[in-house]
Amino acid sequence: VINLQHLTEKTSDDLRKAFIKCAAVETFFLWHKYKKDKNSDLKPQTELESGKIPDDFKRQMFYTFGDFRDLCLDKNIGSDVSDVESKIKGFFPNSSGETSETKRKKFWETNKNDIWEGMLCSLSYDTDTQRMDHDVRAKLMKPENNNTYSLVKFSGGDKTTTLEEFSSRPQFLRWFT
């Protein structure tokens, strides 16, 4: 969350860019750790290179996305990012008949797709060379691979959940899923 923590600019576009960068960086490192935890199993990277995100990793991405949504909407129940929360709060003062909550919701609705796309883009970076693989990026972005914001889902047990549904759950309920 360092981009949000050290945000000095005050425009909505700067906040948008900071959210995208933070979510992308977190996803990049999550993917790197995920592959290390799978040891020498090449299957996750092979799946990703075909445009398919492994379901158990996609689930981690959903949690990450939900956490960033909570930060934006001031719904985070943890205390470890209070400095980030106060930075974000400065972008959404109550004014001209519009509450901070309304402004936050509008900002999130406007930018949630771009934040998700930033997370997808980070997966196209080779964790060894730290260079983008344009072929992987193109495959991840193809609508038929069901990774776009409006199409992405993960299955858990006998239920399929969309990104919108999952991230809209209260944080403490997500912890139980």
C-alpha cells in the first residue's frame, strides 16, 4: 500500500493510479509467492500463460481486490493501515450536499474495473526478468478467458461467486469463505 501511503497529489486521477499500482504490486508479489509455494510445479505458470488463472490463486486475488474496496469505502476493520486510511479520507471531504460515503462509492464504481485490470496486468510480468510478457497479457485480457471484471468468477464447493459479489461482502464475512 506504499503508493497510497506516500500519496502527495490531491487529484482523483492520482488516487486512482495509486490504487491501481498498489493492487498490481500486491498481486505481482502474491503470484511470485504462490509459484514458490508450489515448488517446482510448472503448472501454475503454464496455466497462466494460456490465459487461465488457477482457481486457488484467483481466490487470493478476490480477497486482495475486496481489501482494496474496503480501504476505498472506509470499511476496513483492521488497524494496520490507519495512515493509508487517513490519506484516502482527505480525498473525500463532505461538501456541496454530497457525503464522503457517496463520493467514495462513486470513485470505486468509476475505477473498480481499472483496479482489477491492473491486477491482471501484473500477472503478465515475468517474476524473474520483471518484464511484461505481451502474449500472456493479451491472453489474460481476452473475454473468452473470463478474467475481465464483469466475467471473472471462482468456484468454492458447490457455489460460483463473481468478483462483484465477493468483494461486496463485509470483510469479516469474507474471512469465513
